[in-house]
Amino acid sequence: MTFDTALARVNARALSRFGSACVLAGVAVQADFVSAHQQSDLNGVAISANAIQAVLSSSDVPTAVVGLPFVHGSDTYTVLDAQPDGYGLTTLILEVA
Amino acid sequence: MSNSLHVGVRNAVAAALSALPSLADGGVVVNRSTPMAKQYAKQIRVFLETSSGQPIVLSGQPQDWTTRIRVEHVARAASADENATDLADALACAATERVLADMSLGGLVQHIQPKAIGWFDDEADTSIATVQVIYEAVHRTSGQSIAA
């Protein structure tokens, strides 16, 4: 087994275990969706918010993904950025649609 | 509730930059701090920074403002043969001509002019660069409101 094959298996297992069924641009994908607290500092003014992201297989991410809809549960988001990790997974940066 | 005239000035700059034909495949984004996505080669980013008001001598007198608008002209090279700084610089030249074609922004300001320019670059899979142009616009509001 090559390293790339092993890596793909690990990624698939991790997404299967920790991810959930989502929809990216109308296509079903398995993604690890996270909405974590983020405190922003705006020139000394603190604001609580959420940083929303989803990790999924890079092979599930279209080339021009920015602006496409991402659905998790009953909530729809818009893709702001795609950040591949170079090891087969991509983090999508999302915002509320 | 209405926006400030200052936001109107920013929007007028963004509108001038958004006119067709488009200057950048990533379009013009306004007051967003998300990075230019990998799928784009060029993007123009408009930010309303700060505004300082002139002292009012008589109560109720109109107030003059100097408002800073920062425009980022971002570019990435397609290959090692291209220089991203040159690409961003050319984008900045074209964009500046758009903004300064009407230095009153349709009568919204007394005048707008570039006050500072900065060139910044970095190396990634190809070179990436931004040319930052700081505009100052002088405009006036009534003495009782900052709204447009």
C-alpha cells in the first residue's frame, strides 16, 4: 500500500467517524462541520461570534468553490474560501447565507 | 435608519471600480477581510478606514470631513514568468484612473485624491502582491448628522 493510499483511507475513516452528511453545491459530501466561538477585537471592541468551517475530502471540492452553497442540517452557508492542507483534506471557510 | 455619508463615499468608490469592463476576475469586495480565494488571479478590495472632522466654529454649521478610503489591488502571478507586483501595479493604475475620472464622485465629495501608495509582495506557489492606495476624500455633512 502506498503512503497516498493509506492517507486516503485515514482521511475517509476520519470523515466517516467525525463527519456528517452535508451538501456542497447540490452534491452530497461527508464533512466535519465545526462552528466554534470566535472573539474578534475591533479596535479594542470585543465581539463574540462563530467561526464556521467544514473539513472534507479535497476531491469533493470543485475548483471554483467560492460563492457556492454549503448545507449542513437545515442551515445553508456560503463558501468564502477553500484551504487545502496538502494531505487530501480541504477546509472550507463558511459564512451564513 | 440611513448610513453615513462616509459609507456613501466608500460605495461610490466601489461603484466606480465595479464598472464594466471588470478590472479583476475576483471582482470588487467591500470591507471584507477574507483572503482572496485561490480561484482568483486579481481582486480589488475597498475599505472605509477613518474620517476626521474639521472643528465647527458656530453651532449647527455644516461640518467638513476628510475620509480615508483604502483600496487594495491584489494579484497573483500565473507562473514564474510573471511578476505579481507588476500585475498588481497595473491593476492599481487602471483602478486609480477609474476613481479619478470623476474627482467629485458624482457630486458626493468636494474632491478625492490618492494620498499614499504602498507595494507589498510575498512568495507562495507563485508570487503574490498587493498595491495599497490610500485615498482622502473631502466632503461635508450637516451640523446635526453624519448621514448622507
